[in-house]
Amino acid sequence: MLRVNDIRRSYTTFQFCSMIFLIAPFVLVFLCFTGYRIHSIFVLRLFNDPVAMLFFYLSANFFISQHWFIGCVLYSFAVSIKMNVLLFAPALFFILLLNVGLWRTIVNIFICAIIQIYIGLPFIMHDPVSYLQRSFDLGRVFLFKWTVNWRFLPENVFVDSRLHIALFMCHLVALIIFGYHMWFRNTVRTILCKFDWDNILKISSLPVLQLVLPPITVSPFLEFLYRSESAPYRQLALDCY
């Protein structure tokens, strides 16, 4: 009887300790009203990040509900507003691949591309070369004064293009390792046993929520880890929220 009472007291203590570390959801509402950075993002400077993330989270909601077509359309709209949303593209590619198969993934990617072409058509018709060059300026060199992660390096090392290529390769390797261990590890046996390429990467045993939320929350932070310049505070705030 004494041992049972000890267990009950221990469980009660554990519950009180758990309550200390848990934050009620309504507290986040007050943070939105009191945070200076949040005011700056949404009201004072009118950044386009909140609008882009609104469309992205709407698309994530439809992905969780397994409405893949609508989710891809909304995601493409989000990319057209802010290209930083492309940070979620590797995770969404794996999500589509695991849930709808190879061919439907290709179709959904094609739909996203068509929407991007249609939205940018006036600029493409005017000067397609400049439009593509300015959209994907891979040769841009970031200023040393804006970096935080690599402040310990000399400036001549930071501006060297080889460093940025190495960071890009590290980012790709991190995405591959994370994608394999978090998403593909449970499908290796299926890949070895089945050769139906349309259904080989489709999983029905795991909840869709489990397949959607972890990838889209981790994927952008992998990019923040290897990026040359510091992550904009507005982007970090929106991703965390």
C-alpha cells in the first residue's frame, strides 16, 4: 500500500513539472500583440512574408487533408509571392512522393510550374533572360557584414565562391540524410521487394499528419544552418509561428 502511494505522489509531481514546461496556446496570441518584431513584420513595414506564409500554411492544411491538387496550387501561389517558400520544396517533394506516387508527383510539379509561368508571363514576354537571371541569381556574392553563422571566417574566405558551393553541397547532403532517415528508412524493404514505380514510394500505414508536419518544419531550418548570410528575423519568426 505504501508503494502505491509513493507511485501516486511521484505521478502527481510529474504532472506539476509537466505543467511548468507547457505553454497554453492563448499565450501565443499575447506574443503577437506584444512583440516589436511581429508588429514590424505585419503592420509597420508591410513585408510580403506574412502573405506568402499564409498561402503556404493553407497549402499545408490541404496536404494534411490529402487534397494534393489544391495544396500544390496554393503552394505555387506562395512561391510567386516570396521565393523563400522554395525552402520547403524538398520536403514537399518527398511528401508527395510518399503519398501519391511518382507519376502524380510529376503531374503536381508540372501544375506548379504552369502556375509560375502564367503569373510571370508579362515579365517573361518582355525580357525572359533578365527575368530568369534576376529570379535565380546564383552568382550573387553576399556581403560579409550581413553574415552571422560565418562571422569567425576572414572576409576573403567568406566571399570566395568555393565556400558557397561547399555550403550548397552540405545543404544537399543534409537534406538527403534527413530525408532518408526520417522518411525513406521505413520503405527500404518495400523498395527492394516491389518494382511498381508508380506505387513503390507510396505509404498508407503512416498517418498523413506524421508524414507532412515533420518535413515542412525541419526543411527550412536545414537551409538556415548552411546559409551564407544571416536568416532574416521576419522569416525565422514566421517559420517558428
